[in-house]
Amino acid sequence: MSSSKVAGKASYKIASIPADGIGPEVIAAGITVLQKLAATLKTFDIEFEHFDWDSAYYKKHGQYIPDGGLDRLKAFDAILFGAVGAPDVPDHISLWGLRLAICQPLQQFANVRPTKVFRGTQSPLRKCSTGDLDWVIVRENSEGEYAGQGGRSHVGKPWEVCTETAIFTRHGVERIMKFAFETAQSRPRKLLTVVTKSNAQRNGLVMWDEVAAEVAKGFPDVTFDKMLVDAMTTRMVLKPESLDTIVATNLHADILSDLAAALAGSIGIAPTSNLDPTRENPSMFEPIHGSAFDITGKGVANPVATFWTASEMLAWLGEKEAAKQLLDCVESVCEKGIVTADLGGKATTVEVTNAVCKEIEETLSTEKA
Ligand code: ATP
């Protein structure tokens, strides 16, 4: 980690990779708000270096990340990532070429996805208001169904054969369970739901359950229960208040967290952290949503997911108070009705960004007018 402390003031170096679609629009908004927060609070400094690794770069150079690119990233305290994907690049090429090509070698094995109903926003559920839905989904981010194992033989022939092998290692499952129990323990309700499918997937997921039960012994203050992933979807919709922290495999959590984001009001709100909990490598922070080409360049992308992402990044860097203050300002702006179309409003990306900057200025400035 390269953060430096001069006279008690931390200084953070962030690598920004806006990439494709609405990525550049929301990352620009996120950087504007982070710089405003740093300039207002004066308790930390933050600087950004931009990387132009996107699908246009791939089409020109045949790779998303230039040689030596990962080593360059290691010099940063954190990575702020937009979205990757282009209509003329197959999704599995862009995903494996950029996002997973960073997450996997940098050992960002814990993918953390908080979701809640913000003040001023509405869940599509009839009986669910602020406080009823406040979850953290912990997604295994290094193996499982997305380990990349498998192959294709006799491509295109009627007898083509493909394998897509899920990998579960005791090491990988233990470290994500420990992280999930620690996350549950750090939250007031100390409640963890372990999502599984061990009735049908009788090898890896049976070990998944066994390891959960073993790790649970080290966390006697955390209550945990086990849910099959199919039953989990109905519980999320029908009894959102019964859940708090959730841990699931790479594939299961990928799907459940999109459902979670929609239940909280919009996919335009939700953040993701790809963490290396050992802190040997920088962690990567990104909004959950993808490139959203249908709204790219229209100036209407909701920047709130990136603002919440920025807040999660600050908390990980140790700026917990600043992180909370930023999220409070974002929620206040939502409460005032300054929201984009996906949340039922009329504001543009820039208008929401300016409103959050104004809120920061008005509520957090220590200077007397
Ligand atoms: P990808 O394939 O990269 O995941 P996608 O376009 O298929 O991208 P998402 O970007 O995750 O999927 O989102 C699906 C839809 O949700 C978008 O097409 C868009 O209409 C809407 N959406 C996503 N993000 C936002 C946002 N920040 N603000 C407003 N609407 C959004």
C-alpha cells in the first residue's frame, strides 16, 4: 500500500479505470464528489491516475491490460472501476480480459455488495421501507462456478462437447466463510445466512456447508442459518427484514445481488467492493451495474451507485467517518427528490452530482461563511 501520512493527514493514490458505456460518466461523477469531500473535510488527500483500458483499447491492441499493467496497479491504494463491455466484443472476452484479469491475480477474493432502501427512494415491494431491507451480500470472488475451468471440443459440430467445471477448494471456502462471519459480527444484528445448493450439488456445496459449520464455532455471537438458493429468492422478496449478512458462491451471489439491487429500488444505486482482505494487493471498487449502452452518452446515468462505491472505498482505506458522511449526503439528496429517471426523477447525472457536492459543502464545511 502506498498511502502516506504527512502530519497526521493521509494521502491516497487511486487508479481509475472508467472503461466502457456509462462507466466514464459515473466515474467522473464519483471523482468530482470525492475531490469535493476531501477539499471540504481537509482530513485526507486523494489523487487519481487514469487508465484508458477499455474495449476500444482492446480492439486496437488485442489486449485490455498492457504488459506490466497489473504491476502498475499494485502501486495504488485502491482501484475505482466503471464498467466493461461493448456490443462488438463478446461478453466473456471483455469480462475475462479486464475485470476478472484484475480481481483474480490481485487475490480480491471477497466481493462485498451492500444493499439498502435509501431515504427518499422506494422499493418495488409493497411492504418494505427504509430499514426493512439492509443487507450485505458476501460473494466468493475467486473460484466456484467462475473459476474458468473447462473446455470445448468439436466446436460447431453436432457432437460438440463443453464442460464448465465449478471449483471449490477448502482454502477458498474457509477464507470467504471467515470473512463473511467477521462481516456479520461487525454489524448490529450479527446474523448470517449461508446460501447453498447442497441438495443438488452434492460435492463442492456439501463441503461449503461443512466449512460454514466449522467456521461458525469461532463466532459464537453470530447467529447463522442455511438456505437453498432457490428458496432464498422467495425469502428476499417475502421477508426482506429477516436477512442481514448473506454469503454465497460466485454464481449464486452474482444473481442474488442483482435481485437485491432491484428490490432496493434500482440497479443504479448498488456498489461492489472486490477486496483482498489480506491487504497485500489494492482492492477494487465499482458500481454493480454494467455498461448500460441504452443510456450511454445521454447524461442520465444514476451516479449514486458510484457515490456509494466511493464511500465503501473510503471506509476500506480507513476513512470511516468520511465514508459515512458522504453516504449521508447522498441519501439527503435522494430524500430531496433530486434523483435520476431510474428512481422516478428527472435529474441528470450532473445535476445529482452537483446536488451532492452542494450538500457536502453545506453540511460538512468547517469554515465559517
Ligand atoms: P453489462 O452487460 O455490462 O452487465 P448491461 O447493460 O447488460 O451491462 P446493466 O448495465 O447492469 O446491464 O443494467 C441493465 C439496465 O439497467 C441498463 O440497460 C439500464 O437501462 C439500467 N441501468 C444500469 N445502470 C444504471 C444506472 N447507473 N443508471 C440508470 N439506469 C441504469
